[in-house]
Amino acid sequence: GADGLKKDKVPSLSPEKLDAEFPLFSSSLFNLIQNSEARMGVKKRDK
């Protein structure tokens, strides 16, 4: 089924990690992730 990922299996992503691994595309990738999360209704975590 479509149960999704368990919280302990979710990949770790950050702007810094994207910038290190995909320097040419990091800004676009992070923007895509943020837009996708917003459309799914994911709330931002307080730091």
C-alpha cells in the first residue's frame, strides 16, 4: 500500500546538504521541496 515512510527512514535534507551534493541545482531543488511541502500541508518546524 501507500503507507509512506516511517519517521526513522525519512532522508535528511537541508539547504546545505543540497548545496554540497547538487551545487548547480540546490536552489531550485530546495524551492521545489518547499513548494511540494506547502501543497501537502506540511507545517514548518520551529527551531
